[in-house]
Amino acid sequence: MSAPLPALPFLHAQKDGSVLIDVQVMPNATKTQAQGLHDSALRVRLHAPPVDGQANLALQAWLAETLGLPKSAVELLRGRTSRRKQLRVTAGHAAQAAWHRLGEEN
């Protein structure tokens, strides 16, 4: 049995069971960590530089690790070259995700 999705402004449950996550990234940080909200998006400081997709890959890996999911469960939908991004956790993995870990960061 999975825990319900927390009522956080950056999480959006979809009809197919997947979950969309709005993120505002700040690349080139000293370490990767969530740091509150920015315009209803989860603000994430990324250690990776915004070069050749490194920041996107680092964001996907961090989110998967934080939620306790495999990297393949997290997909970048929008914002490849933008600081504002939207990611999707697949329906098959969303039920097992540790969503509370994102809420603890705020």
C-alpha cells in the first residue's frame, strides 16, 4: 500500500498514475540539495554545471535517489535548456516513491 501524494504545490498527480514535478534549478552550487520553493516549484541547487545536459542528468539522478527510485523512473519532460523544468515519475514507480522526502526539504 502506498502513501498518498503530499499536498505540495510542485507535485501534480496525473490520471494515468504518474506524477509531474515542477522544478527551478540553480546550477553550479557547492552541493546538490533542495532549497525551498520558487514560484510554486521545488528549488533545487545542483552541483553540476549547465553544460551538455549535465545538470539535467544530475537533477534526474538526484530526484530518483531522493525518492528511492531507479533513474529510469524519472523523465525530463520540459525545460532542457531552461532553469524551469518539469519532470515525470512514471505511474509504475510513483506509488513506491518516498514523496515525504521532498516535503522535508521545505
